[in-house]
Amino acid sequence: MALPEEFRQVLFPHDKVRPIQDELIRKINQTVTGQQNLIVHAPTGLGKTAAALAPSINEALKKDLTVFFLTSRHTQHKLAMETVNLIKEKYKQAFTVVDIIGKKWLCLQLGVNKLYPREFAEYCKKIKEDDLCEFYTKTRDKGEASKTAREVVSQLKRDNKTDTESIIEKSIEQGVCPYEVALLIARDARIIIGDYYYLFNPYIRETFLNRTGKELGKIIIIIDEGHNLPARVKDLASHRISTNTVRRALDETKKHDKEEIREILEILEKKLWELTDEVEEEVYVSKGQLIGEIKEMTDYDELISDMSFLADLIREEQKHSALGTVASFLEAWQGEDKGFTRILAKSRDLRGEEIITIQYRCLDPGIITKDVIRSAHSTILMSGTLNPTSMYKEVLGFDTAEEESYKSPFPEKNKLNIIIPRTSTKYETRSEQQYREIAEILVRATNKIPGNTAVFFPSYLLRDDVNKHFSKLSQKPVFIEKQKLTKKEKLEFLEAFKGYKNVGAVLLGVISGNFGEGIDLPGDFLKSVIIVGLPLQRPDLETQALIKYYDEKFKKGWDYGYLFPAFNRALQSAGRCIRSETDKGVIIFLDERYTWKNYNRCFPPSWDIKATLLYEKMIKDFFEENG
């Protein structure tokens, strides 16, 4: 059957529209044509990317707008590029699209991948100013794009190869800066696919929009995996240093014989230790407690300026400067108190030595996001886990936005949702006996699964405590996720795990780890996901400050600051199981708290979820009926 005319009119790229996807397309079209905002909970399989891009591109072409598709996942960058290229091909459109990943990952200078984002930004700025970057100097000529750069841009656009890989490849070939090339393409681009911070980091946004000639009022923003945005923005607006950072900065001042700065750093280090004198773990501190003494001794702004100048010289020698990190922190420390908290914490480093960390931590992402959302032509926030949509509307500072929640397009009968209310991972109930009981339930459940199971825990510590028993009892091979895997190691790990799809293996991972989000194991590669416990944040000072802040602002501190974010993390991991309309699988929540009213209300209304201790029979019956 031919694609209905209403979907051709909004440039829908596929030959068929999926069930429920048609409703989403109409809603997004209404949003962008009416210059409105939309917050949409749309589960996996709905086809969110095409549903959002098609009507947005159509409106952008009509009204001379630019579409920003923002996502934190590189796989989504590729999917968005493929979707846009399908639209161009199907409807014979000749507009430009560009894919821009983080500037650091586009840089051709050796060793920059080891720098922290702020370190890289300062290093990049310095070597450009001093004409020390051969790639940048070959890209620019008297402030304009060089002939070589213009030729690279023309060829990439002509060949329709404006994805990140092609831009890097061509830039290496011609010895020019990939980021500068991407910016040149973006000037003419109707669609820009990038990371969140291109619009939600205030410093990057201003430069990026100026360099590309775009203005917020003429931008349609599509925020993919929107459940990640609040945490990402809070991280962007937060700053921290430790006594180790200060010591490295001291070494830098000694090397460059800067006695006055060294004295101030020694006072700063002494102050950090003094403030934690009688503290066991962490304590709130005020602005003046840390820098009052420094301000009495010297001109504070001048000190930061002197530190930053010296840090620039150091970066010429070694790319990064601890002194630069301290200078940035001291500058940020003067910021607002409202929407932030200041915390000093004691811990031990890898060598077992005591270390003090001080943080100026953002609690309210709306401080950053609200101005962007209010200025843009339209903003669409979408994800498969945006429950409740009202929380994201309030927390991110939407003045007005329609809220929509769609059901999964996959048949409900393909999924069995179970709560096993037998154990709990609450701190006060944790014991060797409890760990053993959890392990025994996991063994009984996974033995009934005819294929692979992924088990996700709230932490690596809890996972390891349970695994001491589980690995001895399990009849299936056990895959243990390691922390901080490289991209290559992740792929190799998953490929090895997938190889057991016929006999069945068990992956023991962590909700916030490498595999709790952003991986696809469709078909027979994954037959079950088990969530052990609730991934509630440790009730540390930051969590307490967050609950207090959201209580004062929205009267919903417990929900917004503690419960809903944790529950959404659990649902995100649970979503690894059913990734297509033909997938069949079992999702198990192992903790008695999932049956408690306050927690149970957080499940999506469309979920048919059963609490049972007869889980072995239910699993067996489900797979016999859906073999």
C-alpha cells in the first residue's frame, strides 16, 4: 500500500507508518507548525527519530529554520543521519545536514583524548591563539576559511558525506581541523546533529551559534533520550577540585618559580584539611569558609587572572594544567547559592591515601535549560522513559509544553513482567544470608530462561556480594561486567555474550554501568532482564540538598530528587529486553519494595505487572506458549 498523502506532505521517509507512530507524527507536526513545545514519553519501537525529524525538517524548509537533533549516543547520530539522508533521497531534497560530535573527539592533536573537557577547551584555545596548531592554521586564512578548507567542505557536501567519520577522514587527508570543517558545513546546514552541550553549555552555545550564523529563535530543538538531559546539564554546570589537584598545581608553581601563587595554593590546601578536621565523610561548606582568607590577602579576580595566564604557559608544554583547573574552580566558586550546593568530602585514593574533594554542585538544570527552551522556535523532548512527563516539564523550566505518553507498539503478550517480592537490597537488610537468597532466586529464574539473561544491580559492590554465591550455584556461564570498558572492549564483551544465545548465559552488570542503557540485543540474543533492588541514590549530602531544593521549589522533593530518577534508571535497564515487535522476553524486578504503593505507582500505566513467588512456573509457561 502506498504511503498516505498526509505523511508524504511531512516528508516521512519510510514506505509504511507504524501503529501509534502516526499519532506521534501528527502531534509533532502540530507542535512545530504551531511554534509550541512537546514532552513525549514514547517507548522503544515507535520510530521516534523519523517521527520527529520528518515534520521538523518539513517546517524548517518552509520557514527558513534549522533543526538541531541533540543526542548523547553516537549510535543515534548515525540513525539520525541515515533518516535525514532517506528523506533527501525519497523527496529529492538538496539541503545540507551535518553530524558534529564533541570537539575533543574531532581533534587531530595527539593525546588530547586523555584531557578532561575543560582542560581540552583551554588547551585548544591557547594553541590556536599562539598559532601552534598546524591543523587550525591550515584551515584559517586571515580570519576566514582557507582555500584548502573551502575545497574540503565543497567536496564533502558534493559527495553527501557530511557525517563525522567522513569529515575526520577528509580532514586528515588534507591536514585541516575537522571541527572547523564541520562548523563551515554547519553554516549552510538545515539539520545539525550534535551533542546536548552545543546548545545547553552556555559558553559553547554562544560561540557555536555565532560561528554557524544560527539564532535560537529560528531553531527547532529535538532532544533525544531526553531523560538524560537533567543530569548532563547539572554535570556541565558543576565544578570540583581535590587536594591532589592543588598539590599538582603547587608543583607547577614551584617549577615556574611563582612564589605568590604558591603561597595562596598552600593556604587553600590547608583550608581544605581544616574544614574536614572533625568530619567523618562529608560536610556542607559556605562560599566564605573556603575563600574568605584568600580574599583578605589578595585581589581575588587578579589572582584568578594570574593563575590562568600561568596555566596557559604550562599547557604549551604539557597540554593540561592543574593550576588551570584550580583557577576555573575558584572562578566558579563565586557563583550563586540558589540552585547549587557546596560540599566537602573525605575519601581515599587508589593508594589508600586520604584525599579531600570540594564540589560546587548544580542542583537545578532549569537554570541553564529554561532560557534555551523559551527562546527556541520549538522544543521536543522525547524518550522511552519520561515518566512522569510533568517532572521534566517543571525541572527543565518549560513555560508551556504539551505532554503525551504513548503505549508500546509491541504486543503486550510478548512480554511477561514479574515482581518477586521475596528479598530487598535496603541497606539495613543487607547480609550474607540476604545475598545468598538473592543468588538462589536468580539461579532458579535464569535456569528457566531458554537463552541469555542480563541481571542489573544498583552497584558493583552489591553485584559482587551476590556473585560470591551466584557463580558457585549457576548452571550457566557467567559474564561479569568490568568498570570503565573501552568501546572496543564493550563490543567484544557483548559479542562473546551473544554467542551463548542457544545455550544461555548470564550477564551480571550494573544499572549505571556499561550495559544498563544504550545497547541493543534484539531477537534471540536476550530473553530476560532481571533488576535486582532499586537503584536509589545513596542518601548523601547532595541527595539531601536536592530533595530539600525540589521540596521548596515544587513541593515534590522526594519524588523529583530521589524516587523518580532512580525508578527511571531501573526501567531504562529493563528496556534492554524487548527491542522489536517480534521479541519475546521476561522482565523481573527482584525486591519487595516494587510492590509497595509508593514505588509501584511509578510503573508505566500500560504495563501488566504481576507480583508472584511462583515465578518459575510463570516463566516456564510463558516460554512454552511463546516458543
